[in-house]
Amino acid sequence: MGIFQRIVFRKPDGRRKGLIFLSLSSICLLAWVYTGIVLNSSHFFLFTGLALGFSGFAESLPIERRRLAGILRIVAVGILVMFLGLLASVPELLFE
């Protein structure tokens, strides 16, 4: 449990890494809008964009906000785990 706490609740890596994650998040969300409206496709980009957004926000926080950064990282991983669980139970969501 101590290793998990050290990995998740470490200090944020900085604004540069946060901006990279946030820009990837915006690209994923724009791709979701495009595939959702034009192609009527899956929600893969939505879940990926949300997870990257939470990760980017966590990395952009000041160094003294380690606890909030850890919580945001857990939420980001939780979104991806929730998507995998949803995909395992209803695989048609990916191939709509």
C-alpha cells in the first residue's frame, strides 16, 4: 500500500506535462464530437479525453497540492477502468 501511495500521491510533474495532457484531452474531445456527430460512432474518445483532462489538471497543480493531484489521478484511472468494465459488459458500445 505504501508503494501505491508514493506513486499516486507524488508531487505534480509540472505545467509542461499538464499542458501536454490537456492538449491531448482537447484533441480527444474534438475527435469525439466529430465522430459522434458526423460518423455516429463510439464514445471511446470521450472517456479518453476525460481521463487525460483530469491527469493534465493534476499535473498542472502547484507542488504543495499533492493530495488533490493524487485524487485527480485516481479519478482519471477510475474513468478508464469504468470504460473497460462498460466495454466488457456491453461491447456494442465500441462498434455502434
